[in-house]
Amino acid sequence: MANWLDGGGLMAERIRNHDWAATPLGPLGQWPETLRTSVALCLDSRFPQAVLWGPELITLHNDAFTPILGDKPLALGSPFSVVWQEAWHEIADMAARALAGEAVFIEDFPLLIDRCGSLEKAYFTFCYSPIRSEDGSVVGMLDTVTETTASVVTNQRLNFLDNLGRAVANATDPDHIMAITTRMLVENLELSSCAYAVMDADEDGFTICGDWVAPGSPRLLGRYRLADFGRLAVSRLRAGLPLVINDNLNELASEESATFQAIGITATVCMPLIKNGRLTALMAIHDHEPRTWTLYEQALLSEVTERSWAHIQRIQAHAEMREAMAALEALNATLEHRVEERTAQLLHTEAVLRQTQKLEAIGQLTGGVAHDFNNLLTIIRSSLHFLQRPNLDQQRRERYLKTMSDTVDRGAKLTGQLLAFARRQALSPQVFEAGPRLEAMADMLDTATGARIHVELQLPESPCHIRADLSQLETAVINLMLNGRDAMAGEGTLRLRLQADQQMPGHDRLFAAISVSDSGVGIAPELLERIFDPFFTTKAPGEGTGLGLSQVFGFAKQSDGDVKVDSVQGQGTRFTLYLPQEPAPASDAPASDPHNGPQLSGQRRRILVVEDNPDVGSFTAQILEDHGYQISWASSAEDALVQLDNAPEGFDAVFSDVVMPGMGGLALARQLRRQRPQLPVILTSGYSEAIAEGGHQGFAFLAKPYSAEQVCQLLGKVLGV
């Protein structure tokens, strides 16, 4: 009997046991084949479906359809209009269209339905398909449906939060943020009011600071006591739990509901904000009529509360930061004023952007420079004193002159190291193969370090080309290797290694890594932060200037590279110098040495010297005149241009300082390159930020201090004599 119901689940059993004789369908055994087939297909489906038969649309559904019905146990065998009487005014027309032979499909259709004793809004996507008999007439319809409430509500929540975020994005005042938030909640959820409050320290008194109310609803601003709203409110909110009341007249004692009713509230959801274990704020939505609050509404209020207060805290933090910065600027101004009044002291705090550490470094640098230059000046002054003595024999005269010359070289080296640390030295980068250069340095150091120190060289199998100033690279590597030698107390292994195709964080190019490792005592962790500071040294007085590692650091940074140090006390130290790796050039011609070659005669060539310092200009002119050059001297770039325009015989070369008032030497050289491309220009400077940052830009360059021999050699080179 009724084998077509086999395997249809719980609803098949209910259909089998139902008294169909009392319904328009009649006894089960008399059902037409079309109805039996339709019901069997429906019962076998895992998708929520219902067969609605006849003009009355008698309901037969499968197990999957049951959760959509909710608390409607009498739906089976009842007319569809009775099952969904609360929503029939919205779906009757669609049902009629299906009975007329039209398939109806609706997505995310909103319905107010009664599933659990109260109306709730739900969303459905469904299709009403006509069911036809053997003669083609419509005898019912198949309702295939899925509830989309969860996805629709989620999208609504996300859209609301997105709109709210954009609305308050530029707000800079907490009250403005909350005014926007409360208004949007009232409008979106169709509330009578929404308010936010700040709790007193006793967690009982609170002040409603702002609200938004629908037309006809009372304002809520003012001070209140939490206890007046009842024990439920006190217990839940202080515990950090939301207070949800659908109808306070039925859910609370009369004296407790009276407090709500006095301000026009019947239904409420109140969200607590707990910070540091204390109830600090409240945010609530209200309705003046009984209302069953949905989980969506509660979740939305909870998230809005957290986001709003987080936004407010960010704004307050920014305001506090601005106040702190203003106070900091005022403090800086005060400190600068005090420095002017008391040059012996400079008061700082760690909060004033680490000024103490910066000034300590500046003081150490200044003191070190003064100490070393005073030593050099002492030697020069003493030598000059002896040279002024009458009857000084020639041997001693030559010795004092050599001492002064050596001292000047030491001073030039000292300033070069300082400029290297400051990354302001004028580099002459070139592309060359690093391996042979390091091999030559290793051979030299192997001889200089002694028999008990083994120098080990490790090179890659393939040539590795780098872009760097060769002279500065040699100085940096030798500094590192000599430091490693000194750290090993005369015995150990000094390893020089070259690695190609290395990467550095934050860079998309390849680097060559040149590392110098020793097996010495290592560096104490507390000293690692200071080892690159100028004049900082752990060596005994007289054994080091404290500028070697400063030169390495400045050279690496100015070469668009870096330097890294790894050290373990008792095991040794490794310094790694990262320099830009380049493809192999067309040829690896050895770097020329500007100091090689004979001293050349001026051969009466005309040279225009451009120098704003009278002493330097006069000295340079004298040097060149003594070497046979004809000299004109301009005290500025502008004066030089005038002399060039007015010189009938012209000039063979221009020798110009870089840093001058008005037009600088580099600008002069560029202009002459455009106007007189055949006129050689030599630039000279002790320091030029433009040269340090932009290079020589193709012009010959001679760093100060320079010797007469260096000037003449470079002039001879550019003049081709």
C-alpha cells in the first residue's frame, strides 16, 4: 500500500498516517497519478520543497521544508493561505500566477512570518512551478524554496558598517561621530531613539551625552542612575552582558519598568563597554512599542558600539598626540633659549625626540675632531717655530718640512674619514671585478699581519663586478682587516670572503657581500650600537683614531649599500660590506691613478682660477704661476663668466671651487659645458653636498687639500700635455 511513499523520511510517514478523507484531496488511495508522482519526487528531494495541490493549494512538504515552517505543526494538509496567513497578502499574487501556468522566481524576498509565536522578518529565494496533469491543465504548483535570511542580514550589516565608516571617516570630534552613528542606527533599524552614555566611576551614575530620536519621541539627554532601571540592568551590564528587553511592562517589575516608561521606552537593547575591567560606557537602541529584537539587531549594535568607541579612542589619542607635540615644541623652544643663555649645559629628556643621545654623539664627534686637529696643529706650529730659527742646518730643515708635509697628509686623511662617515665625501665610483682587488689586499695583509695570523681568501667561481670607489673600498677593507688583526692578539685566522648575488631587505637589486671575519675576542653586546660612532674605540690611547669603522659605515651608505656586523664574545666578529653588484663591463681596464705620472710644465697655458677665498685663490694662482701657467683669478662664478667673455685670447682651462656665494662651481661648469664644450673645467672642494650626492657629473675633480703636484698633474691630464 502506497509504495510510492517508501523512503520519504518522516514526512512520508506523516502523510501515510494523515486523515486525507477529511481534506479536499480525498483518501490516499484515490489520489491521481500526477499528485502521487509529484509528492514522491518532493519527498525524495534534499532541497526544501512543498507540493501545493488544487485550487485550495493543500500543503504537502518534505523534511527539508520543516525548519522553514518553524512552529507550524498543522501545516500538512492545510491550505497554503492558512499556513502562511501572516504573509499571504504578499505571496497570494505569485501563487495565482503559478496556478495560471507561469513559473515564478523571486530572490531574497522579505516576509514577516510567525514561526515561533511572534512576527519576524525573514528572506527567501523561491520558485513556484506549475504542476500539470496528463491533459496539460494546471492542477497545483511545486514550491522550491531556500531561506537566505543569514546571507541577506550579513550583507545588510556589512553595508551598514561600510556606510557608517565612510560617514565618520573625516570626523574629528567624538560628539560628531556619535551623532552620525545614532542617527544612522535610528534610520536603518526604524527605532524610536538611540543614545550613548558615559559611566561615573561608581559604575552606577551615568550621563547620556548624545542621542538621536525619531519624530514624536522624547529626548533622553541627562543624568541617570543604573539602579533605577532595575536589578536585571545592573547585573547584566556590570557583568559586560547586553541588556535585551522586548517589553518592559511584561518583563520587569512595575517600579523598574516605570523608569523606562517615563522616558518613552518599552523595548530596549543596551550594550555595555568594559575597559580595564570597568563599566565605562553604554550604547542603547529603543522602541516605544513592544519589539522582539532580532539577533541581527543585537549583533549590529554590539559591533557598532565597539567600532564607535575604538574610533573615538583613536581620535582622542591623536588629540593627545597633537597636544604632546605642541608641548614638545614649546619644550624645545625653552631648551633652545636655555642653551643660548647657558652654553655649558644642554638639558634634554628622552621624550624630546632623543635629543640627549644626538647631542652626546655630536659632542663626542666635536671633541674627537678638536683633539686630533690640535695634535696636528701642535706638530705644525712646533715645526714652524724651529724653521724660523737662524743657523738651522739643512738636514733638520728638511726633517721639519717633511714632518709638516706628513702632518698635512694626516689631516687630509682625517677629514676624508669624517666626510666618509657623514656620507659627504666625493666618490668616484667605477665598475670593476672585485676578486683580483681583494686578492691583492689579502696578499698585502698576509705579509703585514705576521706569521701567526693566517689570512684566508674565499672568492666565488665566477667573476663578480661591483660599482664602488676603488680607493675607498681598499681603505674600508684594510680598516676591517686591521681591526680583525688587532682583535686576535697576534694569533688566529683572518678570513676575507666575497659572495655574489646577495639580497638585502627592501632592495630589488643584487649585491656583492665582502665579509671580513676574525677569530678574536668578539664585541660586547652593549658596544655593538656604538662601534660605528666617530672617535669611538676600545683600543688603548694612541692605537687607533676611532674613525676606521666610521669610514666603512659612511662609504657603504653613500655607495647605496650597507654594512652588517655579527659578533659572539669569545668566538670572533664578522663584518659584511654590501655593495651594488653590476654586470661585467665591455672590458676591465685597470683604474687609473691620478697621482702617477711626471710633474708637467704649464707651457704658458692660460688658466682661469675661480675661488672666493682670497688666501686659497692667491695660493693656487702662485702655485700655477710657479709652474709656468698664465693665471687670471676670478673671485666668483659671475666674475669668471665676465672674464671669459672679455678675454681676447681665451683660456685653456678653468680651475673652480665648488662652494661659492651666488652661482656655485658646479652650475658654472654646466653652463660652460653648454656654451664652451671644448673648454676643460676642473672642480675642487673640501666638501660639497651637491658633489657628494650627485657626483662629479663628468667633470675632473680634485679634493682639498691638494698639493702643487696634484694640481699640475690634473691640469696636464685635462690639457693633454
